[in-house]
Amino acid sequence: MPHAAIPLLLALSAFVAGWFAYGWQGLVLAATVVVFWLLLQLSRTLRLLRGAARSPVGHVASAVMLNAKMRRGLRLPAVIGLTGSLGHKVADEPETFAWRDAGGDEVRCEFVGGRCTRWTLSRADAAPP
């Protein structure tokens, strides 16, 4: 089951449970709970983007520390939360973003389906092969 289907199934089950437990009042309660949950998600996303807007695009405090914190399966909002900035888009297929620190080190992350599948650290002092 895809991860995107889980919130839909939870919302649908809230409506079904509300209907069977309390009738139309249960539907109103379920709608209130679902709308509240959606507002919480929107607030969380806006807070993340507001924080990322304060720093330059593609900048991270330490690329080496970001590389240490990365793991496969992280969603793009989680990576933006780790870096504190929006990534500089490098490629479209696969969707690739890069973050660079003041020393010139860079982390490139590839996202497929909104999840990190691969990342690479490029050191500024490393000589090309």
C-alpha cells in the first residue's frame, strides 16, 4: 500500500466510524477532526518553509554533518528541515537538489517519489580522479 493512501484511509475510517456511532453528528465531528488535522499539516509546512526562506538557496552550515545525518527514504521536507534552506535544483530526472557549505563542500540528493534514494558528498579539497 502506498504511503499516500494511509491518510486517506484514516480520514475515510473516521467518517465511517462517525456515521455508525453518531449518525450525521458523527459526520460533522469527523469532518471537524479531518479539517483540524489538515490545518496542522499546513501550519507545519508553512513553518518549515518560513524557516528555509531565511537562508540562501542551496546553503547549509556543514555539508559533512548533513551527509552524516542523511539516510535513504527521507522526504524532501525532512531534508529541508535538516539543512534549514531550500536546495538548489540540479537535475529533473531523477529530481536532484544540492546544498553547499561555506568551505565549498557539497551534498547532492536524488529524490524519487519524494523520497531520498541516493546522496553524494563532494569535498572541495578532493582532487578529481
